[in-house]
Amino acid sequence: MQTVGFIGCGNMGSAIIYGISRSKAFQVAGYDHHPEKLQKLHEECGLLVCESEEELVKKSDILVIAVKPYAVEALVRRISSCLSSVKIVISIAAGIPAQTIKNAGCALPVCTVMPNTPAMVGEGCTALSFDDPMLTAEHKDVIKTIFAGVGYTVELSESKFPEFSALLGSGPAFVFYMLEAMLEAAIRLGFKYDEAKKMLEMLFAGSAKLAQHDFDVPHAKLRLNVCSPKGTTIAGMNSLDKNAVRGNIIEAVMATYDRYLEMMNTNK
Ligand SMILES: NC(=O)c1ccc[n+]([C@@H]2O[C@H](COP(=O)([O-])OP(=O)(O)OC[C@H]3O[C@@H](n4cnc5c(N)ncnc54)[C@H](OP(=O)(O)O)[C@@H]3O)[C@@H](O)[C@H]2O)c1
């Protein structure tokens, strides 16, 4: 069984570790500055705990770099001399191209990946970049199997990662923002927090499932199905339009995209 080793077992690293361990197709190892994170992952999903970067790298067939973007280059420089057992390097660091990892001393095939937080419950949407010509068909199959454990995967050139990140990487924050707003409306309408939270989460999950089920039906049609002539919902829709909510949501995604490009260009 191949070992997938994680340097960095924080929010996103651990989300992917939970996903992979559910599939039982790989042994999973990890190293992090915080031993308590490793201990929890060991207890909950059998993570093989390593005591150092070097030990982790030496035990890994596939190495996943899951530290913050600013720490990636220095990390690769430190581990580049002990990568002999590793066959593929995967990086989930936002805004760090595969070429940067290679330039830092990694001569192996590098796949860059952009996950999102629903990966924690196996419902993520992950972009996989296979731009590196060193990645073989076999490497790609292994990478797809790893990330299928945390949800839906799409193959995407690294050049489209800023767009993907603005929509899908940051997307959960937009969805939670809308959930929060609906929750405040529920409280104004007299519902208790807990009951409103449960009902609204079901509303979002159920609506998404309906849209997936009726995939060829445009969202606008699904929305109009709820709007009876002279009815209540159309009055709410009209209020959203008067407040330019649609345009503001688009602006928010574009601001996220602009900031991603700025961070890529300035490294800040
Ligand atoms: N969260 C998201 O929604 C999301 C989405 C897409 C991509 N990503 C990418 O995922 C990566 C990780 O993000 P995150 O949210 O999981 O961050 P995080 O929760 O801070 O996790 C990173 C972990 O790695 C540890 N670490 C850093 N350098 C290390 C080293 N050399 N050896 C061992 N452990 C080390 C950190 O410890 P210290 O804090 O002590 O350094 C921390 O525990 C980032 O590059 C980010 O761009 C995240």
C-alpha cells in the first residue's frame, strides 16, 4: 500500500487526511508543528505520526505539502536532499505554482491542487492541475483516487486556479454568509437559533440537491417555480433586485479574484 505523507496537518491537510483514510486505499502519514493535531488524527483515522520533516519525507511515496503558501519554498529547500523515496509531490498551497516548487530544488513530478473546506465532510470540489509534463497517466490516476476521497474533482490548468479559487476556494465563505443572513431573518421572525439553523442548513442542502437532480433546468426556472403570480416570494425577489444583491454577489467574487491575483504578483 502506498503512503501519502502530509507536511502540515492543519485545517485543509487534516480535511484531506480524513477523506483519504475513509477510502482505505492508502496509508496516511503526517508531520506538523503541533503534536496535538497529529495525535487527534492518529486516534480518529489511524494517521502514522512522524517526528520530523525528514522522517515524514522518507516514509512517503506521495508527499503532500499542506503548509501556508509563504512557508513552501523554504520547506522544499530543506527537504530536497531527502526526497529519494517520493514519486510525486502534491501542493495545496494557494498561489504557489508547480514551477516555484521545482525551482526550490524539487526534481520530481509536481501536481498543484486547489481544494475547498467541504472536503472535511467528503463533499469538496477540488481542482487538480496536471500541467507538469513529468506527470504520467499512472500518477494522474493515483492523484485522482486520493482526491476522490474528499468529493468531486476537476482537471484544470494552473492558469485557471485564480478563477477557481475565487469561486470554489472562497465559495464556502459566501454560502455561509448567506446562511448567516437567513438565520438572522429567522430570528427576527421569532424562531429559536438551533431550530432555525437546522432548518436553514436543510434548505441550502436540499436546494443544491434539487438543482443537481434537475441539472438541465436553469436555476432561474427553479426559482420561478417558487414564485406564484402576485405571491409572496416574488415580492422578496423584487426586494433583492432593488438592492442589487445579484450584482453585489458578482462584485464580491470579482474582488476575491482581484485579491488572489494581487497576492500572486506581490507575494503579500
Ligand atoms: N483553508 C482553505 O480553505 C484552503 C483552501 C485552498 C487551499 N488552502 C491551502 O492549504 C494550505 C494549508 O492551509 P490551512 O488552512 O490548512 O492552514 P493551517 O490550518 O495553518 O495548517 C497548516 C499547518 O501546518 C503547520 N506547519 C507549517 N509549516 C510546517 C512545517 N515545516 N512542518 C510541519 N508543520 C508545519 C502549521 O503550524 P504553524 O501554524 O505552527 O506554522 C499548521 O499547523 C495553505 O497553503 C492554503 O493556501 C487552504
